[in-house]
Amino acid sequence: MPKLSRLTDFARSFGAFVARLVQQCTAAWAWLRRAPVPLLVGVACFLIYLYKPLIQSSMDNQPLRFGAALLATRGTLDFTELNIGLDRFYSFRVMPDGKVRAHTPVGAALLGAPFFWIARQLGMELTDENVVFLDSLAASVLTAASAAMLSFLARRYRRRTALFLGFTLALATASWSTASRCLWQHTGAQFSMLAALCLLDRERRHPVAFLFGGLLLAYTFWCRPALAPVIAVIAVGALIRTRRELLLGGAAALLAVGAWVAFNMATSGKPLGTYVSLRALGPETWSAYPRRLFGTLFSPNRGMFVFSPILLLAMVA
């Protein structure tokens, strides 16, 4: 009988435990169904992005990684203050005055700098390992926030649609394979563009929101000048509704582009900097365009249709 009594007590305890577990799971599921979609997408994607068995990087990334560290510690983008063997990287340029500047656009470095600054305030030393970690962390946060903002833009549709679009951007495009790994041009450009769209998409847009939307849209160019055609299309669609919006957004965009030109003149003596060149419009570019387009779309190394399979749906559409 004592043995039977113990089994009975265990069964009761286990039953109570299962009941509480079911109750908690039900409550959690109810909360998830009510929680804002952008919050769910952002948190879930950030947790997924944290797993990085191999942190991808290249020479293009170095000015952004170390630029964010320099801005957070010394408030400068003069890379001569770093002892990292700059001659090994094509992404830096030695200027006539002896200073070393970034050859690649540094817009994403400005977005990543706050993460390095906060880490410094918390007592973290910016060793090589910590710089790589913070670079990866900043990229994860910015890319997860980008996915959350896309789901916010889809809020007028069904909840499932907003979830699908957010996770599609996060996990079925180069956001996961590239932008979330470390600070790339793509990381900052994607974040800035979606932040601008969130401000410009409001049904009753406040002038201040429209002003900052124009600034962020132009700042996307700071991050990745190659997106100029996309930026122009979005700007035309967003700014031509009323004359007031055109003036506010256009003035903000011109201010940001003017700051970019001034920065280039101050650092390299060229209005377009060292990254953008009019030689890219030469005849050799157009003669090789079909081959380069095919590689961009189908290359097993970096093809868009390979690493962003969701784009295949565009062919059907």
C-alpha cells in the first residue's frame, strides 16, 4: 500500500505539473497572438542571427568595422591611428596629406558606432576579438530591425502576411547570409531605407516625420551609392504627392547629399570620393554588362537567385 500511495502522489503531482505547463503554454500562445508583429519578427530574427559559427568578412568590411570603433573611441575616421596593417586592404586609400581614409562608403560605420560607444561606457575594451563581436552584434540588431520594419510596413494587410514578409526578408534573402553577419554597406543601406519608408508611409504624415524620412532616404546613399536608382524611384513616389512634402523631403535629401559631397571633398578632395567614379559609365562597362548580370543572378558564389530564392517569385509575378 505505501508503494501504491507514493505512485498515486506522484501521478497527482505530475498531473498538476502538466496542467500548469499547459496553462502557461496557453497563456504564452495567447500573448504571441496579441503581440505586435514587428516585435515578434525583430526578436526572433535577432536570436537566429546570433548563431554565427563563421563570421563572414572581407576587405570591404574593414572600414566599417574599424570605422565604427574609431568613431566611438576617438571621434574620427582617420585610419592612420589604427595599427592593423592597412597596406593589406584595398578598401583604404592613402591621401596626399598622409592620412588614410576609407575607399568604401562609411555610412554603415556611423550606424554601428553607437554599439561600440555603449560597450565602451560599460567597460568593455575594444580588443580585436571584441571589435569583431561588436561588429557582428551591431549587424544582427540592425538587420533584425530591418525585418521588423518591413513587417510594420505590411501592417495594413493580414497578420500572417506581415509575419511572412518580415521573415522572408530576414531568412530568405541576403539579409541572413550577408547583412546580418557583420557591418556591410548592405546592412546600413537596408536599415536606412526601411526606416525612411516607415516614416514616409504614414497615412497622416507629420512634417517632421517627412523631413527625417527624406534625410534617411538620402542617408541610404551614404551607405551604398549603388542604390541611387532605387532611392530615386522611392523618392519620386513619396515626394510628389503635395508641394509641401516635395519641398520638405527634397530639402532634407539635398542636405544629406550635400553633406556627403562635403565629406568627400574634405577627406579625398573629390566630390564623389574614391568609391564612385564616372569611369563606371564607360563603354567597357556596357559591353561586359550581360556577363556580369548573369553572374550576379546565377553565380553559385553570390548569385541573387541562389542566395535570395524568394526573388524567383518575381519571375512568376
